[in-house]
Amino acid sequence: MYLNLEKFNSTYCENFNKLLNYLKSKCQNSFEAEDIAQESFVKLWQHREKIESGKETSFLYTIAYNLFIDKKRRDSVRYRFQQHARCEVNYETPEFKILSTEFDHYVQQKIQEMPKASREVFIMNKIEKRTYSEIADIIGLSIKSVEKRMSVALKTYRELRKVC
């Protein structure tokens, strides 16, 4: 004999609260647990012709557990997608990109306009992150000479900041 309406109603009355508590312990969320419990009974009814009498409770818990696992998998995929999408979001507008590119060209042009000696010191200090003493050793100058060249370069740099 398969599950009929009368047996389904009695199974529902006997097991709904037990199933709900079981799912609450799994989900840690009473709203999700209730949704899964209700969906479990819907699936139990949909498959009533396949269920032998006496096995409806175990079938119900199997359905509920599988629905819980499916939900966790979907949530996991959704979470990974959101994390991945969050990393790839580009908030720059096309206008910002154009202005940024133009500014980069302007900065490069101004650096090229510096006297060669000052430009060399500026690049070593600001881009390569070398200290004045390292620069002095590499170029073969005194630290005071490096400081003097850097002061000339920084005057050009201040002009750049005025444009911004």
C-alpha cells in the first residue's frame, strides 16, 4: 500500500515539528528550516506513489536532508560568485580612465622635461625607492650634490601638484 491522503495528514501532524527542530539544528536559521520543512512535505506528497506504507518518515527525513544539502551548495556557489565578482568590479568610469591616462602622460612629459641629472636622482629616489646615500654611491657624487639635484626635481614635482 502506498501513501494516501489520510496517512499523509497523520505523517504531517506527527512529524512537522520534529522535522522543523531537526532542520533548525542544521540550518541555524528558523526561516530556512521552515521553508525546507514545508518543501519536504510537498516533495513527500509528489512522490507518494513511490513510498511504501511505514517508510514515509524515513523518506521525509531523507528528502529534508537532501534539500538542506542542496541549499548549502547553492549558497556556497552564490557566495563564491559574489566574492569573485566583488574582486572584479571596476568602479572607474570611462571618463576617469581617460583623465587618468592623460595625467600619466602629462607626468611622464614633466619628468622628461627635468634636467637629466635631476631626473636621474628623482627616478632613483621616488620610483626605485633608493636613499640619498645609495644614489650618491651609484652616481659617484656627494650626498649634498644628490640633495641639490633632488631639490631641482622637486620644484618640477610641485608644479605638477599645482595642476592637480
